[in-house]
Amino acid sequence: MKLYSITNEKLKSISFNDFKLEKEIQNLIEKNLEELFNLQFVKSELTIKNFRIDTLGFDRENKSFVVIEYKKERNFSVIDQGYTYMSLMINNKSDFILEYNEISKEPLKKNDVDWTQSKVIFVSPFFTEYQKHSINFKDVPFELWEIKRYENNLLGLIQHKTTSKESIATTVTAGNNSIVNTVSKEVKIMTEEDHLNQSKVLESTKQIYVNLKERILNIGSDIEIVPRKMYLGFKRKANFFSVYIGKEVLWCWINKKKGELDDPKNICKDVSNIGHYAPGDYDLKIDQNSDLDYIMFLINQGYHKQD
């Protein structure tokens, strides 16, 4: 990506300020882990079973651990290293929980963690086409984030996303790889299609979701749909609205704290003291008779909370 500054409609190219060392990238990410990835920092340079993890984070929304690795060289194998760390996590769950409990006032138990949502994030100034292609499957639990530093203290962070609908389990390499098979059985990467194509969901309900989705995405160009295990999150900096697709209705949550939502028609329910899937203290259900104009008024409040 090339960046430009604009002065009186004149463009000036902004030059790269390259990272000299991997450690520079690591320090920057760890000090801003919440802002960049919405993760809680757990530990730096963690060693388990002779393997060193650059950064360990915890996703409080998904209740899952995230390993972050930083690379400057271009010849490392994303697939091999990624599955090694995933296998390490799955086979040493107690060690990861112990590390978390040492820094948290709210200790975790093994059953408190959703291991199906575990993942590895690779951060590098550059990924080769081979590296990007190697994870181009719908169910690989890795993310590639390209980081660029520019002059004037500007930072760019772009995720390379998969476009494939193919499963890695269908490849010859995966079929003969016990680590890949073990991880694939435990970790579940959800897609929007997975939620929509549940056998119980009526076509009319799918259409309600499609109509709502189109309206939400029109709020701003910075919205991303993030499939989770139990719901679809509409994310800006963090989820501001979440949807569970039921048989006949959409069960939804607005990420506002109790007392913050302006709801004159009082259609939302306070779930601040009730267990629920997604972030936010307000839930509502949407069906064919719902007033989408009014619901968008509520959703906009969640979106603009993150201004």
C-alpha cells in the first residue's frame, strides 16, 4: 500500500520507515495489543516444551488463547510453524491456563476456555505469494497481518484474508499429517455460510439477515463481519452488534452497557445479569414483522460508541 498526504489537493508520497529488528515490531504490538487485536496481553517470550512463543494473548470475547509470531525473513513456513504452535496449545492446555492465571485477578479453569477458537497470528512487514497461498483454505486457524511503518509516525496493518471455500483436510499433505488432523478435529473455523446454512434456518429468516446485513454495512466502510462460534459479529474496533441466526428469528445483541442505550420503544431486553453469547447488555429479536428502521437507530448507537 502506498500512502500520500494531501495539501491543497496536492499529493505527497509518504516514505517507509522500515523496522530494523523483529523486536521492534514485537514491542509495538505488545504495548498496543488491545487496540490492534482486541486481545488481553498474557506473556512475552513464553517457553513451553522447548518451543518459544513470541507473544501470548487472550481473546476475552471468545474465551480463547491467541499465539502471535513476528517475522522479518521471507522463507519461513506459515503452515508448519502455525500447526506446531496449535498442537502445542492443544496438548498443553494446563500450561497456558497457568500463565493466564498468574497475571489475572479472575482465574480460568480448563473448561472456561473455548479451545475450538484458538488461533495463531503472524505479523510481518512482508509475506510471499507462497506464504499467502499456503493458508488459502476456509478452515486454517491462522491469520497473516502485514505491518508497515511510515514516516510521520504512521503505521499500517493489513490482514491477508482467505478467499477459498476449500478445506485443508482435502489436500494430500493434510491427509498424511497427524498434527494437521489433530488440530482440525479440535479447532473450528466458522464462516458466515456455516451460520446461514444450518438445516433448521428457514429461507425467510436468511432473507431477514441479508436485508439487515446490507443496512448495517451501509453505516460505514470500516465494518467487518467476524464469524464466531455461536454468532456473527459486526465489528468496527470491536463488535458493536452481534447476530445469532435462529430458525424463524434473529437473536441480536447491541454492545452498549446497561443504561447507555436510547430505546424509547423499549424493545430491547436488559441481559446485564444473564448469560448470553455476545458482548453487550441489550438483546432483541428480529423477525419479519420487525421495524428495521427503528432497529437501525439502535444499532447506530452501538456503532458510534466506538467513535
